Amino acid sequence: MSGRFLLDTNIVIALFAETKSVLEHLVEAEEVFVAAIVLGELQYGAHKSERIAENIAKIDQFAQNAAVLACDAGTARHYGVIKNHLRAKGRPIPENDIWIAAVAMQHRVTVVSRDPHFKEIAGLDLHVW
């Protein structure tokens, strides 16, 4: 499976845990990205953990080696369209996941997540690893 993939937080956590299926897919991926929002979610998780310093160090090392996609005005345009579509359907999802989807749509990459609510977003390419 080749392609361009944007990893959701739960996939990065699975990567940290060396989950076999995630590692196997990553080897086959053409390009892999992470949204800055995902790094923020990871930092939040680290700060509420029992091993704060160890987890922050792991995240920092990951971030140094990752292709990080930030949010900008283009991302905001996608966010507005996605959020309005979800509102109209009556199917809200977590705010950070709307931003992650907006980054993916802006950069035309596939979101990799284990969260089924991403399926609510029209036009989003989604894979589950």
C-alpha cells in the first residue's frame, strides 16, 4: 500500500507502542505526515501522564523526524466547509478531528485513524490501520 498519509493521534500512539499492523503499513507508505494538532494532542496526553518527561522526550524526537503539516488560512477554509457540513447533517465530531481532516483535505492526503467518526466527513480519504 503506497500513498500519502496523515497520521491521527491514535495511530501515532500505536506507533509508539510498536503495534505490528501500524509498523507494517508505515514501511509501505510513500509519504507520511502528522498535523501540528496531533502533536498538541500528544503533548496534552504526556502532561497528564505519570511519565511526563519520558513521554515529552518521545514526542519531541518523533516531531523532529516527522513531516509536520501546520494550519494556515487554507486549512481554515476547509475547516469551515467541513464543520458546516457536519452541522447540517447533525453529526458533530471532536473539534481537533475537524482540523486534522481540514489539513488532510488541504494537502490531499489520506487520514489514517481508528476513529470511525471521520467517516462522517464527505470527500475525506480515510484508512484504518
